[in-house]
Amino acid sequence: MDDLLKPLTEGNRRALSRAITLIESTRRDHRARAVDLLSQLPDRQALRIGLSGTPGVGKSTFIEAFGTMLTEQGLRVAVLAVDPSSARSGGSILGDKTRMEHLSRNPMAFIRPSPSNTELGGVARRTRETVRLCEAAGYDVVLIETVGVGQSETLVAEMSDLFVLLLAPAGGDELQGVKRGIMEMADLILVNKADGDLLGTARRTVADYAGALRLLRKRPQDPEGFPKALPVSAVEEIGLDTAWAEMTMLADWRRDHGHFDANRAAQARHWFMAELRAGLLARLDWPDAKARLAELGDAVARGDAAPGQAAVDMLDYLRSTQVTKPD
């Protein structure tokens, strides 16, 4: 049994941090240990809530206010925040703990920022496994904050039970609401900053999106009235309790009607295929394959081979050759 397992399942925050660092590592020995640790985790469930929205909409402010409200109700809250990595240096600021100053000091909360690295879809490569670790550590709610890249940021929906989209007042019109992509994935749309001079604008924005949501095709996993749009103010802490009531009602309805477990089963299948694809792509980094890949790449660059044919040749090579693993 891994020596991290017992303190992790007892809710030790240091053990949880060490376990997350382990699963985020790319070292082969660390990956083997991580897979073994994940296989030993107890079957515990938290409510997984994905939270997306454009940069500047107030995601961190909302999470701090919302998370604090949940901890005051006796719930343990884990926040997994994904920060964008630099395309040039590969570095990431990881400043979400600084933004969530009060929540980061709350003993009922755990905040873990992670770099996105080269991953698309708004989440980090190992975010789903990190969610499992947080559940095993006894957290009741796991909030997954995405990078905030826009319409294509839908991968978080494949690892959450509820997908919440945070928008700013006057952030769009009804046409935005009927766009395919992130909008049709949302279970709840929250228009933030519904206070002060922006209150009227926020209410109009809620009405616009509510009207647009009615035009979308009804999903079998939604009760009557969902998805819906609501106004909230993270700064004034207005509407947070209403938003939480809607989330719990939707989650309970889905549990009662079998959609909750079916969704998790479909997600598990999705991530199995994702890990399989990632493993196959990783073979291209093995020494023998890397050398053949370089040869074919040079041939394509010289114009001696077509890209499509070179790809077929590479696949044939992988099928017919015993590729040597890296040391």
C-alpha cells in the first residue's frame, strides 16, 4: 500500500498536495506509482462543479465568495484552478491562491493551481485524476476553474457533474446563446457583477440568455426549466445561495432519474480513450520511433514525400517494429 494513501484518505492536506504533485509528474517511475495509488483510492463521491468564463469575468472572486458560503454550511471545498502557460517560456503565474486570499486560509478549503502546459480545452492534463484525489481526501464539493478561453472550452464538462458558465453583463446577445460549443454544454449560466450601476444591464443580459436557452434542443438530463440563467454578485454576495440551491436541486434530480451515474460512466469511458490516445502518442517520443519520425519529417520538408503518405509510413513502422522504450 502506498504510504500516501492513509494520510490522504484521512484528509491530510499535505498528503493531498504531495499526491497531486506525484500524478502531475511525467517521470516514468512517478507515473507508475501514481497509477498504483489511484487504483487504491476508496470510492467516495463529491459534487464536481466545472466553472468557466472569459478572463476578467470574476471567476476567482466568485469562487472565493461561493466557496466561503459553502464552508460556512459545513462543507469541505476543493478548488482546482488551471492557469494558462506561456507559449514562449512554458511558465505559469499560478496566482489563484493570491486572488482567493480568504478562502486559501480557510481550513475547510483546499486550493490547488496547476499550469495548463500544452493542453487545450481549459483544463490541465491531470485535472480529472486530481479530482479523484480530492474526493478520496473527503471533500464534499470540487470546483474546477478553467483557464477561460472562450467558446471551445468544453473539456471541463467531461469531468464535472454540473457545468456552470460565468458571464459578464452586456457580454453578448441572444445570438451568443444559440452558438454551439460552450453555451450548449452549460447547466447554469450565472451573470456576475449584478450590482450597482450594472444591475439593470445584468438583468437584461439574464433575460437575453434565458430566451436563447429556450431555443436550444432539450437535453434528456435536464428537468423542466434547465438550463437556466441567473444574476449573481460575487462582490456583494448576492444570489449565491440561490445558485447553490439550483445546483443541488439539479444534481439531486439527476441522481433520482439515473442521469448522474450514467454521466459518470460515460465520462470514465471518455477518459479511458483519452489516456489510450495519449499513450499511443507517447510512443512517438521513444528513441527508435523518434529517429524514424525525424527521417520522414525531413523527407516531407524536402518535398520527397507527401505528408499523408509519410504519416501512413510512420503508422506502418509502429505496427511492424518493436519500438525500444526510453531508459
